[in-house]
Amino acid sequence: MALPHLQQARELGARALIECTPAFLARDPKLLVRLSESSGLHLITNTGLYGARKNVFLPAYAHTEVAEQLAARWIEEAREGIADTGVRPGFIKSGVDAEPALSAVQRKLIAAAALTHAATGLTIAVHTGRGPGIEQLDVLQEHGVGAAAWVWVHAQGAKDEELWAAAERGAWISCDGLNRSSVARHLHLCRECQRRGLLGRVLLSHDAGWFDPAKPGGGTFRPYDLLFTTFLPLLRENGFSEAEIDRITVRNPAEALAIRVRAAA
């Protein structure tokens, strides 16, 4: 089901896909190896734990272990590979609820991510949306990790002023869920970042795919084409230069996912 869509993405110009399915939500490194070899796309998987949806996807040990113990698990995956697959993660994936403040468990996840970043240099991407993004940056700061190590996932769902504050601190603003109904919102965020001199902090994502084994045929699989067929032409129509488009689609993701420690100032 997935392979034809990955092949299409490569034909359209994609060379890498950041695969954000976390552990305990069907992360499957062995499948990703097969898909990468068959499609020619570089697929990048993750370590970490996902606390959004009221912690329903957290294993029992996430509630009892301290941040240092959780980080030790993720650091081991980063250094030794995930289970017996030999596949090492390229970033840390977590998630928090869209509440005004972090819960104790979710604050612990962010602290564990900070410790893991400090030991491995892996970037931290957190499903946040309209949740407490600035508070996460403060937690990272407490652990000596800079904002440039953190990606505000689903940033299109947050308040604009909070996004600008995070980007000005050096965080990455990931405008996800790119689809036909969201094009206007994504264009607004890109234009505002351009106007504010923050285009160097923008990431774009389809948040597509979503094979669901509980549904007949896996359900409706969203392809990875809209960025290339619709949104990039729209940016050009709105005055974005080729250098700016290259910044958003090539240079920014390469910088955001670079494996290196980004310490707090």
C-alpha cells in the first residue's frame, strides 16, 4: 500500500522522508528498511515516547521510571540500534497534550529528551500543536539544551505569537498536515516567517500516509504529492524565490535533523 506513494514522492523530487511513527504506535524499522530499499528514499525513524492523547500510548514503565532511566533507553537505541534491527534512530519523537501546561509525566518526557539530545545530538520533535511549546523550551533550557534542538510539531495549530516567540529563540516551526484545506494557513505562516526574517526556522510536512490495519485495505492512504504539485507552485506565485524554496525544503530540514549537540546559550 505504501510503496507506490513513496515511489511517487521520489519521482517528484523527494530524497528523504522523516518517518515520525513512534514506539508503541507501530514503529517498524524492519518495514522501513524494506520500503527504503524498494523506493530509493532515505527513511529516517526515531526513538522516544509519545505522551499525547492522555498518555494512552505510553508503556507502564514510562510512569514509574525517572527521566534519566527513560533517556538511558533512548540513548541505547541511538548507539546500538532499535532492538535487533540494526537500525539507529535519526531523531527523538515525543508528544504532549494540548493543555495550558505540561503534566508531570509529559514534563518528564521532555526532560528525558533533553538528556538524550545532550548525549547523542539527536533533534527533539514533539507533537505539540496548540499545547505548551514555550514551556518545553524552558525545560530544555533547564537541562542545558538550546531551542535549536527542538521542533514544534503541528505548529500550524498554535497561536501565531507563540510560534514567533519560539522561532526567535531558535526553535524549528514545523507546519504539518499539509492538505488542500490547510493551504491558506500554511501560506500565511510561510509569508509571515518571510516577513519577520524567520524563514530559516520553517519546516513543512504532509503528515500523510496512515495505513491503519484495523480498516479494510488499511483505510485511505494520503499521498506525499501536494507539497510538490500545489504548495511549492503557490509559494512561487506569491513571490518566494528559488533560494527561499530551497531553504525551506532542503537546507532547513538538513540543518534541523543534523546530529549534533545544540547547547543552551
